Amino acid sequence: MSSASNLVTSIVLAIWLAVAVAPAMANDDPFESLNREILEFNDAADAAILRPIAVAYDESVPKPIRRGLMNAYDNLTDVNAAVNALLQGRPGYAVKNTGRVLINSTLGLLGVIDVASDMGIESYETDFGHTLARWGAPEGPYVMVPFLGPRTFRSGIGDITDSFMSANDYVFDDDLITWGSRGWRALEYRADLLEAEDLITGDRYVFIRDAYLQNREALVNDGVVEDKFSDFEEDEWDEDF
């Protein structure tokens, strides 16, 4: 089966799952007990493996090199964002991100330098979970995924679909490079969180859950977030997200 066929199949399946399955699930945290156990597992794995590697990476790799690599990766992410913008019925954002890719891929030396941002052309940040939200798919329950961290039903389906839409797959066409770049991106993301760890207060599980849901709401509502997350100790959810 061709890459294009795989992409179409994954999008159709994602739509079916989001529309047919998610509405039958409560949009809260019905799996909290299991989620807490998975968070404990993730924390243990992080402390033993990922965090020490992230610390060594953060201390040994110069910031300019990391920034250049991130720019190149984000340049490919802009391709995905342009596709999602089209699927969301936002052609203006699609054109904007396509312009960023063209500028950064040429003047920016394959995206290593973010020339477009210097020119005032900001990236439209989005993903397929956002696209599903624009199509009216409900958020679904909050879940903690082993090794991968927090997700909701909708954002999880979106992540899987985005992986099939990844520009990395079409640029490199090599599984080793594709998965290597994803592993490096996860390491970079973990290194970025090192300074933020001290900000977590109170119930760690509730803090992480509420912060994640708030970030997702900001994404799908174009930066607008209702004041539903102010009490991190409150475990009851009275409103749908």
C-alpha cells in the first residue's frame, strides 16, 4: 500500500474513532486510579533512564547546535501544520506555514535558521487533535500513556494520525532516521523540562493533568482558556472540555 493510501486510511480511521467512540466516554478522568499507577511507572523510568540522559545532553551539547537542530525539525513540523490548517478549513494559515517552509528551507539553510520568524512570519501551531476538535469531535477521557505521558482520547488519536502525516517520513524515507529524529525530539523535549520540574506543586498527578488539559484547551480554542483549572487540588470535573 502506498504512503498516500496509508495516510488516507489513517485519517478515515481517526475520524471514525473520534466521532463514533469518544462520545460514549465521559469527558473527565474515569481512569484516574490506573493513570496514577502509570504516572508512577513513568516517573520511575524517567528517573532511571531518561532524566540522566537529558541532563548529560543538556550539559554537553551547545545551545546554538540544539537550536539549529530544533529549527530544522520545526521546519518539517510546519509542513504538518499546513496540512492540518487545510483540513481545518483555514487556508490562510496553510499558506502562511507553507511560506515559512519555503523561506526557511532556502534562505534558512534547510530550516537550520528560522529566517521566517525574523521576518515576522510566525508559525501556526496545530496538530490533528486540533483538527478533530474543529470538526466537533469530543475530547474524550484523560489518559496517562506508558513512557509517552498525558493524552486525551482525541489528542492521542491525533498524535497517531500526525505520525502518518509526518514530513520526516517523506523527506528521509528511512525508518532508522525517522525514528532516530523522533527519539532525539523526545530527548530535547525532556531536556527543556529540566528547569520546569521545580514548578510542580501539590498533587503531582493533578498538576500534570490540569496543566495538560489547559494547554490542549488553549490550542484548540486559539489561546482562549476558561478558568476551570485554578484549583489543582480539586479532583471533580463539573464541566466538559
